[in-house]
Amino acid sequence: MYSNPFGGWTEAGQGPSQNVWSDGVPPPSVFGALPYPSVPSNLLTFYFTSFNPDLLNCAVVGPQGQPYYRVVTDNHMPGYTVIKNAEGKSISLIEWQSHPFIEIRGTLAKQNVRNWLRLSHDRASRSMEVRGMRYTWAPRDKSIILFAGTPSQPTFLAKVTRAHGTIVLEITPDALQLGILDSTITAALLLQCGRNVD
């Protein structure tokens, strides 16, 4: 058993992840008694799809089915996963070790994933810092949401769900203007890959 609470989230019978909670029921959401950010209707949708054989080798398509990213884990270098943009330029590099490392070109210097996606003390959320701004990933129903601000006054930015053999990232135009698409794609991959990220 590992300490990535997001690694076990999956719809019944889909994906290789297993439930990390012994009774199969996740702990109560930290948002149960707190305000929940409203989900805007103008979300842009990205799909992690064409798993070959899994999420660590896949395509990410965006609005109008346009290819935006490729996730590549080369058989000749199995300890590394690269996320490439539509032009084929590497934007993120994940180095798989007992404590994996992440680097996002121009955004995040190489560091431990557990430092970048820091697990909260109560293990109910993960914080992520991008360009000096702190964001939070937290479970909500069958999704993982990304918000800015505090739990008492959250601003919804994105959500990740599993559906029909794919992983779906829905993101607000505000998040794109903040310049966090590459970071959000990378974090979604890490949170859904089923590997230990701590």
C-alpha cells in the first residue's frame, strides 16, 4: 500500500488502480461543510486517450479533437516519462524512482513530486505551486477538482474524472489565462497514473 490517496480513484471496474481505503469507501470530503466552488459552464475539455498500453503512453486531445500532448514512456528508457506538446517539444519530464522527480520546462525546476504535489496533513488534498501561486487538488464525488484560494472561498479551475476508458480534464478559460495548462496536464497524469508519487 502506498500513500497516494488519488492513485486509487477509479470508476468501478475501470483502470488498473485499486482502492486504497480498506472498506472501499473514501473518507468524508473536507468540503462537506465548507463552500464548494461552482463549476462554470464554459469548460474546455481534454481527453487522455489511446492508452498504449496505459496512461503512461497515450495521447491528449483537446477541443475539436485536436492533439495537444503525447505522453511517452520509452521502452529503452523505462525510468522516464515525457509529456510532449503538439509540436513535439518536451514540456514535462517525470523520473520514476522510489521517490519520483518532476520537471516542467520553464515552469518548475526538477524536484520531488511529493514536494510539488504536497499531501495535506489530513491526507484529504494536495497543494501544487505554479509560478509562485498555490493551488489545491481535492476529491469531490467521483472527481478530483483543482481550485485556487482557500477551502472557505475556493475558485474552481479544473476537474479530472475517469469515464468510458479515458481520463477527462475539464479546465476553465481562467486557468488557461493563468498559464497552468501544462502543469495541470502533468498533475492530472501523476494523480491518475496509479504509481506512488510520494
